[in-house]
Amino acid sequence: MTDPAGAGPTTRGSRRRVHRAGAAAGVLAVGGLLVAACSSTPSANGTTTTAPPTTTTTAAPSTTSSSTTTTAATTATCLPTQLKITPQQGSGAAGTIELSFLMVNTSSTNCSMQGYPGLQLLSSAGAALPTNVIRGGGPSFPTAAANNPPTLVVLAPQQSAAFSLSFEDVPVGTETTCPTSSMMEITPPNDTAHAVVNVQIDACGGGTIHVSPVYALTT
């Protein structure tokens, strides 16, 4: 038996080593596939389908703080079916539009959220529009809590949280117009399902939207 690279005859010992190396490589390949599979993962209705992979998301700097407690650790993540998500009155100045979304726990059990929501702009036909989500950054949001790092938010039934977003409605570079959404998919933090909310957003710059973490509302 001759080595394919031209290194000469192959001994029995080397054949055993090649066999073991091939088996180890097979195990590593299977392990890699398992890791890749595990790592695969922007008026409201009850839609809870998986968001299409057309959204670009830019992470905020790693200044996240956590206030997780023993009680919160046993509280399930809020699902879209538990939340009523509605846009609030927006504001704008110098081409920058700011908008907040109210998230009410309409279920009979506590649920929790920590982090940034996922967003995906949609046309009136439900087709995905260009969406580039940037976590944080941009001008400061009018609501002070929206400018803080992510913290754990636990909602009892009928309690509310919110998140804010901002976008530019003035064309950038070679843009002449900016697509206007009719709806938007909103995925709660640490979830893969989404709700669909009716909202018109004409985000320029390729659909660039700055989004805040979910924050608790003080009463």
C-alpha cells in the first residue's frame, strides 16, 4: 500500500493511526454540526411564526448589567402570545424619528425579559423590507430608561414594559426614497417567535433602526 502523498509504503501501525485519526475527525465533524445547529437562531395580533433571516443586527458595546435574582431565575421568558405590543405616539426633530412600544403581560403568570427586541420591517403584503437593527447608539432617547444597559424586567399579569427605537427619515447617499413599512415583526428578547404590529416606519439608510433594551415602566 502506497501513501497518496508519495511518502512510500504504509505500515500496519500507520494504518491504525490513520484509522483512529479518521474516526476522531468524524467525531469532531459531528460535534461541530451539533454546535452549529444549537447556535442557529425585529395593533398586535397573535402571529407567532419565526422571523425571516433578512435583518442585520449590530450589537451594542458590552456594558450589560444584570439584576437577576433567585425569583427571576425561575420566571419564564415572555412569549409573544403573552404580550400585547402597541406603538405609542412618536416624536421627531431634524429628520430623526423616535417611537416607543408598550408591552403588556396579558397572561395569568409572571414572565421576564432582558435585552434587546428583534425587529423586521414588513410591506403591506407581508414581504420583508431592508432592516438594519443597531442595538443602542444614535441620539439619546427621550425616555431616560431607554438609554441604560439591559436589565432584567419581570412582569406580573397586566404589568407593562417598553422599548424605544429611532430612525432617520431623510434619504442617505444615493437613496431617493425610503421604503415605508405597513407592519413590523417584534421578537421579545431571548425568544425566536414574534408578534406582528401595524406601524408605518420609513427608515432610511437601508432600513437602519436604533433600538433600546426592554425597560420597566415606573408607576
